[in-house]
Amino acid sequence: MNSVGVVYNNNHELHDYILKGFPSPENPARLKKILQHFMDNSVLEKNSCRILSPVNASVEDILRVHTSEYFSFVQSRSLSGGGWLGNDTYLCEGSFDVLLQAVGSVLEAGKAVVTGQCDHALALIRPPGHHASADKHSGFCILNNAAILARYLQHLYSCQKIAIVNIDAHASDGTQNIFYADPSVLCISVHQDPSGFYPFKGFIREMGSIPALGYTLNMEMPQEAGNSEYAIFFEEIGLKVLEQFGPDLVILECGFDSYYKEKLAKLNLTIDGYYDSVSRICSRWHTIVLLEGGYHDDLGMLADVVLQALAGNRYTKDEIDQVSLMASRQSSCRRTFQSKLKELKILLSPHWEL
Ligand SMILES: [Zn+2]
């Protein structure tokens, strides 16, 4: 069994906002559901997890990625009471402290892996981070957790090459922006086709810029794509590129909104698909999993299965009837997927052997 470190930001409930009488989909109930499931099912005990304590990130850690003007804006806006920022993002009075602890938790997870305290780590944090750019909040995200972790590991632990893989239903546009011209960080994002779907970025043709052309990789998944399409993508492209890049470790931006019950997206990953995607990565590289999106009731079960994949445990087979799920999938989905896969392979061929 692999040793897995687990951390969560225990002040996350202070980040909460009601807009016109309605809570944001990104609210404290998300992480509470996961922690409750873990408690009810003794998940941490069963997987012999190492519990890591959350600490606050330093300003220096954050400024390796974000501009000081933007960071000052976040701090002063939060401490003066917060409010609606636009781009589906809010701050409230407690948000600043929550953000420091969320980032700090992520850094503790990274440190535990890179110093050999554990093989892999899971950081259950909110708010999520993958849509945040160096100077811009977006899509519930304020600070880019994965990017700050990558820079921290490069700066303090001499990691040379880091891969960031996103399996949230939404493209990892903020992370992509930050590393677009940096060949030391490979960014792979597998997400729902962003034509008419947030964040309207993350198209196959967005591939990085010199000197990092080919180091940003976007796979547009057609609506209804699920376990088998993800498996084919990783087998034919994702893992091959990762192997050739040879990262010191992988940061996995793990959103649970690619799940078939998610109402904010139209993908069809099941428990099996999450287990399989995480296993393919963590069986080859030390992996730090960060919670991104996911807004349905099965978040606890999915976080549980991700933890089992990291621990290297076998798990009880998915109860979902895969056959009926496959049957409900339109055949046009597979045709579109195959043509997108082919297009991506052709575009990547000058950069990677596929
Ligand atoms: Zn998402």
C-alpha cells in the first residue's frame, strides 16, 4: 500500500457568499460532504493516511505566481468585507484567511511528497484555483493553487520539471496562461469542449508559445464522453507525452464535475473512470491531487475512490450499469472524439512522438 498524505483547510467555511438570496454553487457544503463521508466510512483510517496540518502560505509563496497589485487587491477587498467580483467569483471578509490556508495546505501536501514523507498526497481545499491567472480571478477561483505549488517546488526543492494535469470538466485556463511560455511545466487539460462552455478557452490549437510550444496540451472532450474516451486519451496521448517529458512529479487538478451526475457539465465519468484516470498517473509518478470543482452529492464517494487509487487499494466495483451508460451515449460522441484525438495527435507530432 502507498502512503498518502491528506490535508484540508479547516477554515474553509469562512469563504461563503449569498448572491440575490442564493448561495454560490462553490460553497462550504462541498467540502463538508467530503469530510462527512470520510468520517462516516473511516476512509482515512482504512487507507492508513498520514494527516497533514494546514498552515498559512507566505506572501512570498503567492507572489511567485500572482502580481503584487492583484494580491493587494484580493487582500484589501476581502478585509474590507468582500463582495461580488464578477466572472462568477466572490470574496467575503473571511476569504483572505481561507485563501492563505488553502494555498498553505497545498504546499504542505507538496512538501510531504517531495521530502519522502509519503508517496502521494490529497489536498482537499476550497476555493478551487485552476481558472485564476497571475492577475485575474475567474470561475470561483482566486489564487491558482497548482501554479503556486509548482513554483514552490521548483524554488525550494529544486524540482526541474513538473506536470500539471487537469481532469475537471472545465479547461484549466488560468494554469495554462501562467505557464504558456515555460517549458519547465507541462500543462495537460482534458475537459468538455469549450465551444459555448465555460471558460471558452482550452481548444486543441492552444499549444503554448516559444520556447514552450507543445508544452500546453488541451483535449476537447465532446459532450457525453466518459470512461472509455478518457482511457483512450491517456493511453494514446496523455501518458506518452508525460513519459517523454519525464516530470519529477505530477500535480493533478481533480474536479469532480466530469462525473455523470454533474448538472453544470455534460461528461460521463463514473467512479471507475476517476479511479482509472488517477491510477494511470499515480502508478507512474508521485502525485499531488488538488480538489477543483464538482457540485453534486457524490463528492465524498469520489474523493474516497481517488484516495483508494492513490493508496493503491483495490476498490469495490462501480455499481453503475456501464452497459446502459454506454448505450445512452450517442455514437456521434465517439466519432467526434476520434476526430479530435486525431487532430491533437497531428498538431503534437512535431513536439512529441505519438
Ligand atoms: Zn469545473
